[in-house]
Amino acid sequence: MTTLHFKPTMLDRLHVYAQKKHLVRNTAKPEVVHFNSSGPTVPVLCVGGVPLVHKECFKYLGMMFHEHMSMAKSSEHAAGPFMASAYRIRQFVQEKSLTGRPHVSLWLGKTYVIPAGMYGEQVWGTEYLKHGKELASDLQVRHMSSLKSTLGVKRTTTNWAALRECGHKPLQYYWFRSAVKLYNSMLRSNSVTVQKVLRAYMSIHSREPSHWTAKVLKCISRAAAL
């Protein structure tokens, strides 16, 4: 396997600048993710001859970005805080002797658990906005498991019946609402940069169905037709 190295880059200039200013760089902290790239052609980024750590994914503003741009990976990452909140609620219910009042657990779940697993869903949630994918995400599977456990019913119980009995909506509802809210805020934005980005998105959405804008607009059109 042949390893490629970049020619002098901004990282090299940073190294030279740091030496002049007698600054110490922490090369163990930066991480590199090569999106949609693999094999021997992937370059190695170095600072002062020290290669930076290569990762499959990294977290930015609370959202996990995978090297293959897999939104499923971002959804799996959101399951962490989701399940942690569910666990804390179960502890609270047991400590306060509220196990015989399932409506308390259901209300707390809707108020605290669902928001805990929604960070960044405006982006990664669009993968599950398609018709027929209402219950497809790993996060929704965990949500259903928690609801059925609260009701004390079998796991084979129909998901839609359990949602109805609990007064909960599929997570797809919340993801769709957040994605539309983000889209509308971009439409109304006073930022020239945001407007340019949105126009670029709009220009390619018709020929790239996997694009974020294409998914959101398709869902809006479907909702309007109902």
C-alpha cells in the first residue's frame, strides 16, 4: 500500500508560524476524516512531519459525521442521549413509587426523552422521512421498545396500536417538523451566504434525489397532497 503525502500546504505554513512564535502544537488532538474516499489514494495529513490521526467519523456541533456520509450512523449516535434520558426517567419513576402510573412515564418520555434524541435531526432525520420508513430507524425501534415496556405488553404488539395507546407520535413527525422549520428559516434568512447555499441546493435537487433539499421538498409535497 502506497501512502501519499501532500505538498506544502496550510498545515506546513502553520508549523512554520508556530515555530517562529514558539508555540507548541497538540498533534494528538486534531482528527482527519476523508469523506467518500478510501484505499491507497487517501492522503496523509501531517504537521511538522507528524501524521494526524485518521478517523471514520467525527462529532461536530453535537452531530456525528461518518466518512461515507451515512445518516444512519448519525441516528445511531443520537440513540445514546435518548436511552440515557429513558434510563433516568425509569429511575425517577421507581424512586417516587410511580410504577403503577404509566401515564407519568409516558408524559415524561414525551417531554424529556424524545427531545434528547433529536439533536441534529434536521439533517440526519431526512433519511427517514420517506413513506414507509416511519418506523425504520434504530431510534424509533428503541422508542417503541420503551413504550411497550411502559405499557407492559409484548414486543410483538402492533407498533401503531402502541403509539395510539400511549398518545405518542412516530419520531418521523418531529423530524419532519424540524426539517421544514430549518428549510423555512433558510428561505427567510438575511444571510447572503445562506441564500446562495439554498439556491445551489434548489438547482440540483431535481436530479439528485438523495440530496437533503430533495428529500425535504418531496415530503412537503406529499404532506400537502394529503
